[in-house]
Amino acid sequence: METIEKANILIEALPYIENFRGKIFVVKYGGNAMTDERLKHMVMEDLVFLKLVGINPVVVHGGGPEINDLLGKLGKKPKFVNGFRMTDKETMEVVEMVLTGKVNKEIVSYINRCGGKAIGLSGKDGGLVTADKDLSNGDLGLVGYVKSVNTEVIQLFIKEDYIPVISPVAIGEDGETYNINADTVAGEIAGSLGAEKLIMLTDVEGIYKDYGNKDSLISSLDIKTALDYVNEGVIDGGMIPKVLCCINAIKKGVKKTHITDGRIPHSMLLEIFTDSGIGTVIVR
């Protein structure tokens, strides 16, 4: 019976594989899936699987806990304003060291060990992402917003069958290095590439109509409804920037965005290749 069930799962996935061959999926990798070794391995397997069936994953990652850990070892206390990291020059050096020098290379190594072919990049490489100082939440130091994305760099590696893995560090016209929210970078890259999907791996099941009621998980909603929910307070806290990032990506040409629980084993495959999915889809 178990063998038949496995065959049924493969049959269910077939039309999705056929439909998505050659398409680009941008995956924002963060949360518990980055720190739990078992989940980390499964995410890497999912990425390699996507590549093997002809889909082109592009990974954008965060690394907040690792940054905080190193800052603590250096005797520097992290400071946040409205959820955004205060980033002076010393903190920026730590951010770049951790994101680009450590976390990025660990992800690349993991994908390669799982049978994939990954290449590590930061927004500074080849002018991939250019930035400017972000003052929308006051002066937070070297915190930036995405000014432009050079998709040629990414397309070049996709063409050569690499999985690009990108850290959210970019350079400005002033020569300064800027720290940018990884969700924002993922959304901007997805929009610039005209990606088929933007997949946000998070530490929640998705968006709830009533967060206290686990049966109120919303499987799908459109941009207008999502914005209404933000204004009404149905969507609040840390979910707001993720939802706004998804909306921005859709407005720039991404077909569908997914907010998916990265704590569930193989959550990406379950969301993409099954009829029911497991998270929340935001569509135009």
C-alpha cells in the first residue's frame, strides 16, 4: 500500500514538473530551516531536486542569529528599530563577514554535497544588486534598499546549470557596503527575473484569518485582500514585511508567491508539487 501511495505522489507531481520546466523559482531561505541540521539537509535536497527536474532555483538567504552570535562574542550588543538592525561600520563588517563569508559558503557547500552545483554570490558581485541608504525607518546607519538588480549575472550562472546562492549585501554608488533585508532582496530579484514563483520559507504555517485559531489558515488570497488584511490588522507583526514583499514581487511580474513553513520536512516540494499545498499563496 505504501508503494502505491508513493507512485500516486509521483503521478500527482508530473503535471507540475511539466509546467514548471525551465522556469525560475526564487527561494528566500531563513528561519528554523537554516539552524536545524535535519531541516537544512532537506531544504538542500529540495533545491537539488528542483534543478534535476528542470526548474531553476535561485536562493537568497538571511543569517540574523549567526550575526547576533558573532556580535555577542565581540562584546557588541545588537540594536534593532522596528525590527531593522542598526548597522554602523563595525556591525556592517560583521554582517558581511557572517553572511557572505560564512553562511553563504556553508549553503553552497551543502548543496554541492547533496549532488547539486551551487555558486555563492553577494549583491556586490558583478554589480548584482546596487543599493542606496534606506531612511524609511529613520537613520539606521548602513541599512540600504535595492536600487537595481543586474539579472545578467544570475542568468549567466543559471545557463551553466548552477544554483545561485545570494547574500543580501550590496554596494552603493557612494562606495559604501549596505545591509539589506533578505526578504526585500528576494522579492526584488524575483521581480527583476520575472520568476514563476517566490517562495518564502518561514517559521509559521502561513497566514491565518485568526492567529489564535489554527484551523483558520488561509490557503490563497489576492493582492487586494492581503492589503485589506494588513490595514485591518489581520496580518500584523513580522508577517507584514513578508506579505508586502510578496505583493511587490507580484506587481513586478512574479506569477505566484508562497509563504511556507520551513519547519516541515520537504515543505517546498509539498507546496509546489501537490494539489493541496501546505502554506499560503498570494496571487495577483
